[in-house]
Amino acid sequence: MLERSVATPLPPASGGTPMLETDDVARFFDVSRPLIQRVIAREGKRMLRAVDGVSFAIPKGTTLSLVGESGCGKSTVARLVVGLYGPTRGKVFFDGQDLAVARSDASQRRRMQMIFQDPYASLNPRWRVRDIIAEPIRAFGLAQGTVEIDARVAELLTQVGLSPLDGQKYPHEFSGGQRQRISIARALSSNPEFLVCDEPTSALDVSVQAQILNLMKDLQSRLGLTYLFISHNLAVVRQVSDRVGVMYLGRLVELAPAETLFTTPRHPYTRALMEAIPDLDMTGRQRIPVGGEVPSPINPPSGCPFHPRCPLANDRCRAQRPELVAARGTPETQVACHAVEEGRDDPRPAPAEAQRAA
């Protein structure tokens, strides 16, 4: 029988209904061999547990970032909260309404949009930029007539730092950073309130990343947007986040305010991520590498999924899966770790480099 997470998301800092809330959301994929082969081999179905019980809430006007290694389930969560995937179990609520109900209403559907990771693949190469940005406007009936639509497209292009004349060009005529600006303009064209940003800067140069991040922060301030930000870059995450969730093997292992997470990480896996930040000052401080490999989500370990690589693991960690609960000493942090719960974690500040990352 599947274990059900009982983690309770932190209440919204600003009070009221969160813009987005997930309750024990899971998504499994059937990766079994064809039926005939399974019958001959006498094996059952093989389920890949991409997301396995994730609960969080995002207050309106704030940014929650999800971080973790490749394959930990971050992008699957992103697709779940915009309805591209249906959950295997659990619920997603958008502004207090079940997502399945909200997605059936066009007026609710237009309130959430997604910015994809690869600006080279997410834009139709056969369409002019004007048509790419205008498509959501037409689909949701937000403007009537060519003149009104063209005016709205020009406004959006200006808003993201491009020229209205760029609307006549094709995507291949732009750099990577400019293409991502076009993607942002397309996402904003339906007047959304919630944006899911799936590693929107990972394919860009560092200098261009900073421009895109500054643009997104400015848009959030001016338009009151709420973000779910997916990234594996800790420096980017610290710059844009109000809260950060750390994922490992499809589950949240730590959820905390951004500054708290970077200055006082509690979960051993979070500390391992901090240890991976280069020591640019060459202080010579001792690092504690994390051994082993990430387990398979098809056959995850018993108990805590991190226990095969954790220096603090004991028999309880190997047998009982920890739940996401308030951490001792830092109640604003939620952590899924028996060592933290039992006081065996010896909390210490994060490396100085992590504190300076921006």
C-alpha cells in the first residue's frame, strides 16, 4: 500500500487563500515492458515514481523555487501544477479551486501560464513573433480586431525590452536571451497571475541570465505575479526566491525561507548541495562529499530515500520514511529527516560562499 504524506504546507505569509497549493501530489509513469514479454518473464508492472507525495503552498505575489539534482521530479511538478499531467494521486488547488475544475474554465485557465526551459524549442519556427504572442490573445478573446491585437503585441514586446518592430521577425533571427524574452511576452499575453518558470535561464549565458532574472523580478513587482520557479542553480534561486523547496527522488526533503535555507540548511542533502558550491576564496575548509549514486525512482530505497548516501543514517532511517515537519530550532523550516527530528544533525551555518551567492 502506498504511504500517504501528511505534510502540512506552511501557511501563506500574507494570509488568505494561496495562489497555488498541492496536497500529497504524486505522478507515476508506467515503464513496463510489453505485456507478452512480462508474461513470459513472469514480472509485474514497473512504475517510475517521478513525484511521490509533494505538498506546498505559494502565497499570492511570492516566489517558491524548487531545486535538486536532475531527475528529482522538479519539471514533473511544474507540469502537474499547470495541468499538462494529471496527478496519480493527490490534489492541486489554484486560488482555492480544484485545478481540474479551474482548467475547464477558460477565464481561470488564462490566469496561469508556463515559461519553458529551452527558448530554441518552445517557439514555432514557422510563425512570426507577432503571431506567436498574439495566439493566446485570440484564443482567450482578450482583444478584437487586427489593430487592437497588434497594439497589445507591441505593448508586450516593449514590456519585455524588445522593439514592436521585432514582431515581424522569425524566432531564428534572435539570440537565446531575446527568444526567452519572446517566451515571457507570450506567457504574459493572457494577463496571467501565476507563472511556472521551468529553468528559464539554464540555456542562457550568465550575463543574459541576469538580464532575464531582473526582467522577471521587475514584472513580478509591477504586475503582482506569483511564480513557481524551477532551477538547479543555487545562485539563481537565491536571487529570485521567497521560499525554497529542496527535492530528492520525487519528494520534498526541506522547505524554508530562502535566506534561512542558505544560512542554516538542515537536511543532509541540502548541506550537500551547499558543499558543491565552489570555494572561490580558497579558504581550505574541509568538505564532506556525499558518496553513492541517486537511487532509481523505479525501485526507491525503503525508509528515507536519502539514507544510502546519508552520513547520519541509522536503522530508523532505513526502515521508516520521514515526513515533512517543522524543524527543531528553526520552526519556519520544514524538513523530512529523522536526524533533525532527533537532534543528531549538529546544525551549522552554510558555507560562506553560499551566503554570498546571488
